Amino acid sequence: MIHPTAVIEPGAKLGNNVSVGPYSYIGNDVVIGDDCKIESHVVIKGPSEIGSGNHIFQFASVGEACQDKKYKDEPTKLIIGDNNVIRECATIHRGTIQDNGVTIIGSNNLFMAYTHVAHDAVIGNNVIFANNASVAGHVHIGDWVILAGNSGVHQFCKVGSHAFVGMYSGVNQDVPPFVTTTGTPARPVAINTEGLKRRGFESEEIMATRRAYKILFRKGLKLDEALVLLQEEAQKFPVVQQMVDFIATSERGLVR
């Protein structure tokens, strides 16, 4: 299962049924769970903890030191969950002591070719990064988010669950749950209706998110005025509460 040309440092710990392809390198302080498949020419450095069932394709760089100029080789960390697919030339960096010291990636995510996850980012579950999508440092991405090709998210921004960031979008403020964006700078254009249908949301719930979207973005209301109406909607349709909670914790302001 371990190709003879692969380099596994003595401090690395590999679980059961892990395969490592030709010319790959796994450094010290790397823990890889069961049933992971590491293709050829992959570099994994630590401290990093990688769960089970992950598939990392050729030329990916996982757990490397970050590109923040303040980073001084402190022992920060990367944590990756289970059943993620990390495609060719993707790059995922460890955290910094300026944040919590850790980059966190959940489970069942797809990172397509040439995607990038910067230091201290927090990525949820069932997320898709299409080709060349990138997030800067300290970015938080919720569950079921899709970042379309060549999109980017500015540092410290948050993207709420079930949002869809359109192709070539440049996100420089927070994107609420369920919202689709397009353009640079990114602007809201709709609710991610098709995505919600695919994930089993009821029609009434989808209609509630669409009404919430209109309150937030189409009625010309100030944010505090919109929040009052959203809270009323959330009492009738709890799905809207996700938008209310997200707005309450937004620090960079919303795309509008």
C-alpha cells in the first residue's frame, strides 16, 4: 500500500488500509486515519490530523505553513474530517497564532483542482470548491456551500450555509445563508432555490427564504428594520432563523 519511493517521516502515524503513491511525502506530526488514499507526488506536512476515507490527488499540498508574513514557524495545526476529496494541485494551509492556531475542514467536501484554503479558515461539511476557488485567511464557510469556479472570498468574511457563490464572484462582505451571489464585488441575486430543493427543503420553507431575501435585499430597508421583519418570519418558519442568527454575528457587513 506504500510505494517504495514515498517518504514517510518517523513521526507520521498512518491508520489501517492507507495507501501512499509514488514520490509522495508525509512529514512528522501528521496523523492520517483509516482507508485514506494518497496519490503520487502529494506533500502533507504537520502538525495535521486527517480523518478517515479521504482521497488526496497528485500534486496537492496539505498542511503546509501559511503564506501570512506574520507567521514565524509556530506549531499551528490543520484538522480535516472524513471522506473529503482533494483534487490536483489544491493547497490547504495550517493556522496562525493570530487566530485559534488551526485551520479546520469538515467532512464530505470536494476541493477541485487548484483550489486554495488559507490559514485559520473554517470549512463546514458537504462543501464544494470548484476549480480555482479560493478563500483567504480566517474565512468561515458554512455547510453545503458551493463556491463556483474562480470565485474568491476576502479574509475574515463568512458565507452562510446553503449559499451559492457564483463563478468569478469576489466576496468582500458576508453572504447570508441560502443566498446566491454574482459579480465582483459580489452582490446578491436570488435564493439558492435549486440547491435547497436538492437537499430536501419543503416548498413552504423555500418560499419563506425567498420572502426573507426580499425583505433583506429588495425592500430598501435599513438592516435593523429588515431584522424586525425577519424575526417575525422566523417565528412562523424556523428556517429563517438561520438568516437572523447569521446577521447577528456578522462583523464585515452583508453583501447588499
